[in-house]
Amino acid sequence: MRRVGVGVAVVVALSLGLLWFARRGEPTQDLATPRGLPPVSESEALDALQREIARAGPAGRPDRDERLDRARAWVTANRPAGWPYAELEAYTLAQYQARLEGVEPTVADLIEQTRADDIQLRAIDADGDGSVSEEELLAFGAYIAEYSLPKNPHPYIVALLDTDGDGVLSAQEQAPASQLRLNEVGMRAMADRARLDAWDIDGDGLLSDEERDSGRAQLVAHTLVDLDGSVDWLGTPAGQTAGQQAEVFAKIAAEGTQGQYWAGVAEARRDDLLRQSLSRPTIEAILGDALAGPDAGAAPQLPAQPDPREYGAEGGRFTDDDQLQRYMAAVQRWETVIQDTSVLVGAERAKAALERAGAEFDADGDGRLSDGEWAARRQALGQATAQRLFLLHYDLDGSGRVDTGELVSYLDWYRAGSLRADINYDGVVDGRDLETMAGRYQSQGG
């Protein structure tokens, strides 16, 4: 029976991964600014917003809250009272349940993971004294090791997957878990939204074929694909056209099975670079102060990916399947090292972040954060992230606030069903978005 992992490490490592990308210095594709904004008074725009809210009806409770409630109930029933990792485990189980139910991660899920860093910080400080001892750091690492890659399937996950109720997971029952890629899918969702924001030149909230082709062409021009399968990002758009790259991929693929494999790898790498460039503004808005915070530190020194040439590849190609299999095994070992390093570095940074949090939010100066002080920290970080994203996507003229004309544009996007109106980034345009826009717009003040 294969192992079914509960990815606690996704909570620890996500901010590390986003931080690594945001500090790489890749070029950014700017957001698009729409056509001239209509002259409407603020009172008229707010009245129109309230009418849309009334028409939409009451907003329901997000399904993720219900999943978290169920996961918390399981942890409460199955873990000892006062267990320091209870909330962290419940949060991770709820994430995996959503994925197993076929709910793809959204930008909102990525935002929520970074906002939930206090879950990690509180968990690592097991005795709540405001500092992390070596014993606590080791215990936290042991917890991550146990519940990220357990020797036995997590019972909560077993219950979700065990459709025949026999207590044992068959290969067919395990299949959904083996296909989970939390961060990868979430990053795709971020790129999808960023693509709309960046390429919607006429500001109608939709992408025409012309806008899509033009935006993609501008991005592709920053990449250069070589016949050996390497892909480079160029600081200036002096690379190839999409048609030229298609010819390169076709030439690589024409060299048989191995060629088809490497052509796929090269194309995936190119597309990954395009998504990263599109997503960079949103990543920076989500991370905010973490980019310059003292707990961020330098990017960790990670081992280089195995070189195919060391396993017999000539010109980037393998001559037989045995060489390819040995290379793929080396890549899997490398990926394990990368994951383990991410967890360790994440734990160390969590320790540093805890010290920083104490310095900033320990209002009574007792050396530890009370429940109220943790709540104040969570609220402050959440509000700062929400404000950065609000201005990034809705302050279209860069004035530092969302004005009346921009509010009218938002309402147009909402009525068109455009994801540009998805202000809470949950992948759905509904009444919750209208209520959020009303609150944030009016909180700007005069």
C-alpha cells in the first residue's frame, strides 16, 4: 500500500517558495489600464453598488470554513487536549479534503496560507512562552516529518478515500491523493487571474482573441528556447516568436521517444516562466513586508538539479531507457532533498518570525503573545495584504486610492461576470465580492 501524505509542509514551505520567486528578479508584465472611465457621481456609483448587493442576496458561508470545522472536530476527538499542533493539522486536513473533493486551489487559498502563518508560529512555540527552544524546534520538525510523509496513511484521509469501508486503501482509492499538487494548481489560478488583469487592454473585463494573442506574444518574446531543450528568460523582449519556438519544439520531438519527452519538458519550463512573470505583481502584494523582513533572509543554498549528461545523455537525449530511469530516480531524490530543505528552512524562519512578531505585537510587554495579541497581528497582516491587492487590481490610474470611475468599472466587470470583479479571489463572482468592494471602497475615507 502506498503512502498517502498529509502536506503540512505545504503550509511551512509556501511562503518560502513564493519568497524565492519574488526575489529572483524576473521581469514583470504590467497590469492593463482600461479605456476612459465614465463620469458618474460617487453617490450614484454607491447606489448602484448597493442595488447589486440587494439583487445578489445574502452571501453564504465559504465551504472551506465548513471543512475546517469538520477537521477541527476530528483533531479534537483524536488528539490529546492542549496538543500544540492541533490547529495546524486541522488546517492542513481541510486543505487536502477540498482538493480530494475536486476543488482546485484559488488565489484566495494561496492568500489564506500566507495569512495563516500565525498557525505555524503558535505551533512551533509549543509552551507559549514567546521563544522557541531547541527541543521545540526539533519537536516541530519531527511533527512535520511524521505528518507530511507518514509511514502509515493519515486516518482522516483514509476515511475520505476508503469508499468501500474496508479500512485499507486500494491503488484505485489512493489515486486521487497521488495527483494532488496544491501549490502548482494554485499558481496556475494566480496566473489565470493575472493574465486577465494584464492583457485586458480595453478594460471590458474579457479577453478578446486579439488581446490574448498580443499579451502572450509579448511574454514569449522574453524567452529563448534552444535545440538542446534549455529555456532562458531574457531581460528584454529579444527572444523568439511563438511560431519559432513551436518549430524548435517540433525538431526536438522529432528525435523519437526521448525527443518527445524533452520537448515536453522544455515547453513546460517555458510556460512556467510565463506564469511566473504574470504572477509576480500579485505575489509581491501577497507577501508584502515579508520580502524585506529580517526573517526573510537569503534564498537557501539548494543542490543543483541532476545533469542528464552525468547519466549518459548526449546533447540532452538519452540513448536507452535504463539511462532515463536512472536519471529520473536521481531527480526524485533531488526533489526529496528540496522538500526537506524547504521544511527545515521554513521552521528556522518561523522561529525568526515569532521573535519579530513578539517585538511588534507584544503590547503588554510580557514577553509572549496572548490570544488577543495574536488576533491583532492576524488582523493587521490580513488588512495590509487586502489593501495591497485592492490597490494593485482596482486602482487603475495609480493614484493611491480607488476612485468613483474605477468603482463604476468594477460594477461593469461584475455585471459581465468577469473574474476581474473577483475581489476576494475565490474563483467565483458573487455577492461576497460586492460586499467586499463596498467595505474596502468606503473604508478609504475622504
